[in-house]
Amino acid sequence: MEELFSLYEVRACILESEDLGRALRVLDEALANYSSLHTDERLEDIRMDYSRMKDFVLRGFRDLQRETLYRQLLRRLFVVVNDIILQSYLHHKTSYMTAALKCRNMGICNDDIKMRLEGFVQDVAMLSLTPDEQRRQQIYQEHFDWLSRLFDAILISPQWKESQFSFWADILVSPTIDASDASLLTSAIMLSCINIFDVEKFHLLVHIALVSHDETLRQRAMAGMALSLDNGCDCSPLYPEMQEWIDAFTADESRCRQLLEMQMQVVYCFDVDKDTATIRKDIMPGIIKNQNFTIDRNGIHEKEEDSLEDILHSDDFDRRMDEMEKSMKRIRDMQKNGSDIYFGGFSHMKRFAFFYVLSNWFAPFTADHPGLAEASAKLPGGRQLIERISAVSPFCDSDAYSFAFALSSVINQLPESVREMMKNADAMLGPEQPEGMRTQSAYIRLMYLQSLYRFFRLYIHKDDFSNPFDYDSDKRRFFFIHPLLRHTPLRLLAVRLEQFMVKRHRFDLLGDIVDHYAEEPLTLGERRMKALWLEKQGKIDEAADNYQRILKEYPDDKAALAKVAWIDMERGNYTEAADHYRRLCLLKPDDVAYQIRWGICLLWTNKSDEGLQKLYELDFRYPDNTDVIRALAWGLLLQGKAKKAEETYDRLLSSGQDESQDWLNAAYSKWFQGKVSDAVILFKNYKAKENHDIRKAFENDSQLFLIYGVTSCDIHIMLDLIDE
């Protein structure tokens, strides 16, 4: 595959440096060094045209069209290089080699494609007039076989010309062809474009997303358009018309909103492993341990065979029921928010022969798919049951196929009562989902993205394809930050995406958005997000500057004021921090946390008595608030009142809501009174809790030692006592 690296270098010369001469030289070297690469007659024309251009320059001729002609040469070379890359794929990538074999004798043309697609619709219509199951199976088998080969033919097709765009633009949105066929072929165009960019295929995806009236087709095209925007291979400088297409698409507010939603849905795909781990480690154990419950479509039920313990201890039953319901609610909430809760389970169900056929990964779920014929024959409910799966299951197309195959593979192992129930599909699977949900754009798009994610993650030859869900520091697969989108109305929605990233704790992605859309003047929301990102990056000074800029324009902005107060407190600027927290307490008088921090800051200023009095007042008002108790205890310790601090720390430790730091400070309160043995015990407990570094803790609290006259000798002896 070394030749591919050379070809990618040629492409970089074209797209990044726009160095035509170097691109030609690197390409010539690759063609000479690798026998699997074959030259292209178009190359000679490019070389000759470029030679003429250089000759004209050498003679001193001025040509006002030179820049335009140079860019045209770059575009022509880009097309040739991509076709040579395709030839390399056909020699080295299994999926491409298999596709080529399937299409070798296909011999299709545009007229034939149109005739076959429209003819299939007519054949199906005739079946409704004269039902013939054998004829029906034959029609669908022949059509799906041909459609699969057409899918492969599109995948391995060389760079398209404008005429091919025009043909497919007409046929795919035509009401005379089957909508599922159009959806599958649109996926083929997307897959081809993702792997090897083709400007005409990209244009087609934008076009379909703009003009199609079929929501499924439109969402597939929009996903293909977005996922084809590879930030590692930005072709827009070479094709300025791409900006016009994107501008036309984003001119509509609803389409912009859908792109925003799609990017959020893609992020959920990024987090599949994390969500799967949450279900496996945090949720499922709580469900499994309550094994006397059964779960079906109607909810959670107690098993009929209750143990004597369950009868005698009904309160325990209530507790387990509550735990079960909480666990199930967490799963439902995750799904409602967009998490892919089924990936973990279905990831092991992609080994059926069905999934060895490339096109099947992108096929809309239908009971008419010939691949389901055997499963349909095995299942008691037959075709009716499979159709019901399509109507009621919350699964994406890929998982719906997996479910049908898995169910048919274990049918003989199921109890007779279950098999009998399966004859009634409604009783087996329950009612359809809420009316209209399956036709909603967000639902259709999410299901499609989940199917795509499974392909790029689980397909046996997944390494043959560039994965648009593969986000890391090198690949930056994140379409919202593509240069084409920077100056579109999407910028107005960027802050909503930034807020979403904060909620998901994806600060790496937050930084990308902030950097991409950080053009002054920033809105209030954008300024906040930028400041937060700088803070997360450890750039405290820059973060503080951004928060201060917010306060200059919005003096009573509580969020910015709280951040400035916290930063000043962390820096040791206690006087300034105290003033900020005083203002916050006026703006939010019921916020105990701000009052606590105000009191703590005062302790470190020349108003320490006022600070301590503030904490006493809070303790009186909120006697059970451990944060208040903790702050008061620390304040007493700072005031040199070790005895009262000890009493307060004892109260805190007995509450059962203590933190490891409380043990350290409680030990100080005893040590400073000469209760060394008690202090040693507490220090040891503190050290053991989270393997704390006592020496480091002592270094951090050197100011406290000065208050109580603790010498270096005292410290060394105490450390030795702790280590004994």
C-alpha cells in the first residue's frame, strides 16, 4: 500500500500547496516505482498544457486568464489522481476487488438503469392485481441481486462527469422508482464519495437533500453530504462552487437546525463505547440482581413463583421494584437523549451471511428482502411478524435485520407457548410506536446514523473505508468545523453545539468549535464558551480576560462574575474575590455556596473576624449543611482556635458525609493542641483513604504551621510517627 501514500502526497500538493509541478513530479515517481499503478492518457494532456503555460511565462507573455487556467489544470489532475487511487483500491482493498468481480459483466448504461428501476415498480404493481407468491419471490430476488451489483458499480465508479450528475439527479428523486431503491443507491453514492471525494457525487447529495420530497431519502442524502466533508481533505478551494451549494442548503433555517441536530447525533456515536460501558457496569448489575422480575413490552412484573422471603418481606420487594424502575428509566432517558443503547447487544449479531454482502448494510429494512426469506419461513409469524418488526421495533435497519435473523436461529429452542404467541405478531411485539414518530426527520436520521456507525465499526472489511465517525487528534472528522460552513447561518447555532459539548464533557470538541467560529465580535454565549474552554485548557489568564470582557458589557452577569471570583480565589487574590462574592450574594441571596466562599475569602483578608462571624451565622441558619460546617471548621483553624475547630471537625466526621480532606484538617486541630497520638491516627486514616501524600499536604499547609508555631523539627518527627 506504499503507492497510496505517494498518491495521497500528490493530492496534498494539489489541495494544500496548489503546486502543480511538484504534484506531477511525485506522481511520475509513483507511476515509475509501482507496477500496479497505470498511467492515464489524460496525464499527457495535462503535462503538455502546463508545459505551454511555462513556455509562455518564459517568453514574458502576459495572460490575464493564467490563474484560472492553472486552477483548471489542478482540477484536471485531481480527477486523474483520484481515478488512479481508485485503481489502487481495486488491487488492494477486498471490498473493491469483490465489487469489481460482481460488476465485471454487468454492462449497464443509463437507459438500462432507468428501465430496470422503473420496471421493478411496475412489476410489483402487477403483483397486487394477480398475486403469485412464487413470481413475487422471483421478482424481488432478481431485483435485489441486480440492485446489489448496481450499488457496487457506483462504489467503484471513476470520477463522474456532469452528465452523470444530471442523470442521477433526475432518476433518484423521480416518483417512478421505488423509494427504498433510491435510498440504497444514495448510500452507495455517499460511500463512494466518503472514500474518494468526487465533486459531482457530492453535488448530487446536496441536490437530493434540497429537492427530495421523500424524508428518508432526504435525510440519507443530507447525512452523506455532511459526512463527505472530510476536514483532512478539504477540496473547497479547488471547487469554489461547493460554497454556493452549501450556501443554498444552509439558507433555510430548518435545514440548519437539522444539521445541528445531526452533529449532536454523531457525537452520541462518538460516545457509543462510553454509553455501552455505563449500561454494562452501572445499570445492568442493578437489573440482574433483581432476578425475580420479568420485563416485557408492558413493563416490569413480579414472577408468579414468589419465594417465601418475598412474601414475608414485602418492603424488600418494593425496594427492588424501585431499583429496577430506576435502572430502566436511566436506559430510557439515555435513549431519549440520543444514546445508542442497542449497539452493545447487536454488535455481536453481525456475523450472519447477510452482512457479508456490502449493500445489505445500507438496505432499508423490509420483509421483501430476499435475504429474509429463510428467516421468514422459520418464524411462526412468518412475513407478518417480520413486517411487525419494521413497524414497532426501536431498532435501526441494520439491527432490525439482526433481530430477525437471531430470532429465527433460536426459534426451535423457544418454548412452545412462545412460538404459539409469535403467530400473532401484535401480541408478540405489541402496538406500534407513537403515531408519526417514524416519519420524523430526527428519528429517521438517527436510525440511519446508527446503521452507518455499525457498518464502519463492524463490517468485516471495515478497514477498506474511511470512517467518518473516527474522531481523534489527527483525523478531526467533525463536519461542523469544515471551512465551507464557517460563514453560513450555522455560525448562529454554534453556541448551542458548544453548550451540548459542555453537557457531554467533550471539551476536546468544544475547543474545535470555539476555534472555528471565534471571529470577533463574539456574542455573549460565544464569549462564555470561549472562556470556559480556555479555563479547561489551563489558560487561566486568558479565561479571566474573557470573563472580565463579559462583565464590562454585562456587569450583573452571574455566571461570569462567579468565574472571576473563583479565579481570584484560586490565585490568592482574596480581597478581590471577597468583593465579587459579596456582589453575587446580593444578586443571588439564597445561594449558600456563594455565602460560604465569601466568608472563606474574608478569613484570608484583614476582615477575618467578619468572615468567621459570617460562617457562624450560616451554621446557625443551616446546621445540617456539611459545606457550612467544613468552612467554619477551617475558619476556626485559621483563627488559631484549634479547640473549637476540633469540636467542629468531630461533628463533621460523625455526620457520615465527610471527605478525605476533613481527616487531614481534623488531625491538624488535634496536633496543634498537643493531642499527638490522636492526630497520628487521623493522619494515617487520611493517608490510607486515597493514598494521599502527607509530605505534599504539609508543604501546601505551611502557612497554617506558621500560625501555630510548628517547626521543621516538629514536622519531621510527625512524618516519622505517621510512617511507623
